[in-house]
Amino acid sequence: MSSMLSRFFADVGFQLTLAVQVAARAGSSWRRRSLIADQLFQSGIKVVHVVLLVGLFIGMIVALQTGLELSRFGQQDQIGTIVALSMCREMGPFITATILAATVGSALAAELGTMAVSEELAALEVMSIDRISFLVLPRVLAAAIVCPMLTVLCDAIGIVGGGLIAQSQLNVGMSLYYDSVLESLNDRGLPFELPKDVYTGLFKSFVFGGVLAVISCAAGVQATSGAMGVGNATRKAVRDSIIAIIVTNYFLSWMFFNT
Amino acid sequence: MSASVQTKRDVIIRYEDVHKAFGPKVVLAGFNLEVYRGEAFAIMGPSGTGKSVALRHVIGLLKPDRGVVSVDGRNMATIAREELRELRSRMGYVFQEAALLNWLTAGENVALPLRETTRMPDAEIREKVNAKLALVQVPDVYNKMPNELSGGMRKRVGLARALVTDPEIILYDEPTAGLDPEISSSINHLMRDLAQQLHVTSLIVTHHIGCVRTTADRVGLLDGGKLNFVSSPQEFIGSAEPRLVRFLGDKLD
Ligand SMILES: Nc1ncnc2c1ncn2[C@@H]1O[C@H](COP(=O)(O)OP(=O)(O)OP(=O)(O)O)[C@@H](O)[C@H]1O
Ligand SMILES: [Mg+2]
């Protein structure tokens, strides 16, 4: 029990240290732009279809679950508002980050884990190449950029999915649905053009992307040799990323909406 | 060579009573060695006795549990970061499995230390990389990815990468393992030329007696965590010591 606890603290300590080290090297982002662009492509394009598919169904599920309840009270006209808010605030960022943890996170851990096991990380070290700036920074930044971009897609397709259900199952017309979506996402007099529900969601996504990439890279670089090393690192990356996304999600939501 | 002459020579790599264990597994136990500036020293030994582990200490990838490994008079376990960087820039390390980054071409792998740690212009880097690739006899691989190359070719690209910064000290981990005899022999001669013409200090881990014969000034056997039978290649090979005879038995023919 105490050894599990000390492992946990050691892991979290390593992840936090890595996060700080990445942040300290943010200044070299421009120099690393081509590596970042590679990673944007690697981590973005390859999961677009997954995000679209899952987002569509999540929107449909939300519409169905809440819509049937609402219609019992004759309130089904509200469905556009509910789908839009729940997608933008919560579902879009969370679902997208979870998909990225399972796909990009596991790939990062496997890639860096393989590099650790095959002495490529040692080779970079003896060449005095800063591995954090060279390997970790581009991956973390790319994930932090890609995650909100994919979240926008997820939000949008989720709202479309909700609309399909509204029309087919709840007898809410398309124009009524989209009017209520737009109205609920309208500017509420904040300093930005974007409504708070959207930009807090995107900010959360940005944080989730960074968190999952830092945790996955940490798991990768700590991979031990042997047949199980990389596999364990990958599993740990996905597990820890998802836990961290959920915990971070709570605190960010609390920060933004606790008024 | 008499003892008095040896003591006058300049020691560049020194292991003093080095102990290293991984958990319960004791790998080095009282490892001692002094490598002189400009010398080529070969470490032989059965598989799994800790030759790679011993080599990694020299460049600071591992720290001893006890004892000291020093390079150019500086303790590699306690050296300051900046000094370590400076010292490493004067060393090259040839990894046993090449350790190339698989998402860069062979040429970019070799160029990496120059790109990352110098301000050398692109054209000059390319020229230098091509020269080193030619030196290790893989001239046409600049644009090939590592997974398109054979193990032996990757190994030579790894060697080119270690040479590209023109190091004073080169650490070779089985530089000729897995290469055919002809290529092995030319790599051996390359290593000897580097030592003789450029006065590079070499520490070579190898299984090949041919490599020892061609390149080494002295050789020792790592066994039981210690370096034994340190001598010239001729004495080493001709020794009647039962342990050496047993170890060398299948390698001499
Ligand atoms: N990082 C490590 N963690 C745990 N054990 C290790 C580590 N590195 C090496 N060992 C163990 O130390 C021993 C010596 O390993 P080393 O790689 O130095 O052998 P070697 O003499 O180079 O063998 P080979 O000729 O096969 O390359 C082995 O038993 C290995 O399992
Ligand atoms: Mg070895």
C-alpha cells in the first residue's frame, strides 16, 4: 500500500517536473516549428474521423436521453439549448480529449518508449541534444493545439447529431432547433465575441491536450527495456491521461462556473 | 613498455574500483582501468558480463554505485552540467544497436549533432555528413530511412554519426558485430587510422579477435565484474592462462 502510494507520488512528481520543463522551453517553439507541424499532422489528421463519428453519436445520445424526459413536460423545444450547451461545455472537450488520450497518447508513449528501449534517448543525451525541446515540446504543443481544433468539430457534429434526433424522434423542427442552438450560444455580453460556454470549453481542451501529451511522454521516456516495457508504458499513458483529464476537468469547471 | 614509461603517460579515462549493480544483479565489482591519451584499449568478455555497462559510465549515461569514473581528470558522476556538455562534445559513442532515430533519414541522423549543437551552415553540414558516410562505406544512404537499411548499414551510419563531430575520444560498443568479414576489416582499419593519424583515444568493446589485433594497443577481459589479464594483444592471444584459453577458444580459428 505505501509502496503504491510512493509510486503514485513519484509518477505525479515526474509528470509535473516534465510539464514545468516543457513550459520553460516554450521559447524554443518557433525554432521547433517544423517538428511541431509534423506532430500536428500526426496527431490531428489521423483521428478526425474518430472524433466525427463519436461526436455525432454523443450528440444523438444527449438529445435522446434528455429529449424524451423534456417531452414528458412538453418542453422538447429546449432540446437545442441543452445539446449545444452540453456539447460545448462538457461533452465536446471531454470526449475529444479521451479519444486523443487513447489514440495520440498511446502512440506517443509507444514511440518514446521504443526510443528509450532502443537507446535512442541515450544517443540524444550523449550528443547533448535537449530531449525535452527536441522531442517532448513539439508533441505537447501539437496536442494542445489539436485538441481544441478537434473539439470544435466534435461540438459541431454533436449539435448536428442532436438535430437529427430532435427532428426524427422529438418532432422538433430543424429551424426551431438551430434557432435555439444559436440563441443559447449567443454572446452574453462578455469581452469576447465567443460565448463563455464555447471558449471555456476550448480552453479546457487546450489544457487537456497538454496534460495528456505530457503524461504520455512521461510514460514513454520512463519505459524500461524488456518485452513488456513499451506495452506497460502505453497502458499507463492512456490510463493516467484519462484520470488526469477527468480530475483537471473538475477543477477547471469549478473555476469557470463556480459563481 | 616498462612501468616507468606508462606512469609518465597521460591517463584520459580512469575507472577506480567501480561497482555497479541493478537491484540484486551485481554487474561491476571492483572494475579498474586506466586508458592513456591516444591509446586504443579493447574490452573483451562473455555476453552479459557488463561490457556495455562499463562503457556507458565513461560518457555519464550511468553512475557508479561506488568508485569513480573520470575523464580528463573530471569525475563523471559529479561533473557540472556545462562541463559535461563540453566534455561530451569531445566524445563519440557508437551504440551497440546503432540507436538511429527512425523518423529521420540516415543522413539527417548523422547531421543531427551538428544541426543541434553547432551553427554550421547547411551546405557545410551536408558536405561533412557525406564525407563521413563515405568514410564508413555507406556513401549512398543520405536519403534512406533507417528501416530501409540492413543492420550492418545502420551500424555504420551510427559510426558516422559518432565521427561527425570529430571527437577526441571514441567509445565503440561492438562496432563490427553483425558485419561481414570484409566490411569488419575495413571498419577495423578505419578505427586504427583514426587512432594513429588523428590520435583519437578509443575504448572498444568487441567480441572479434580480429578487431583487437588490428586496432588495440592493449586489451583486457571483463569477467566477474573485474577487468583481468590486461596486456598487449599478442600476449593476450598467446596466453596460457586457462580462463583466457577457454574464452578465446572458439574465437581464434
Ligand atoms: N539498465 C539496466 N537495468 C537492469 N539491468 C541491466 C541494465 N543494463 C544492463 N543490465 C544488466 O547488466 C548485465 C550486463 O549487461 P551489458 O549490456 O553490459 O552486457 P554486455 O557485456 O554488453 O553483453 P553483450 O555482449 O551481450 O552486449 C546484464 O545482465 C543486463 O541484464
Ligand atoms: Mg553490450
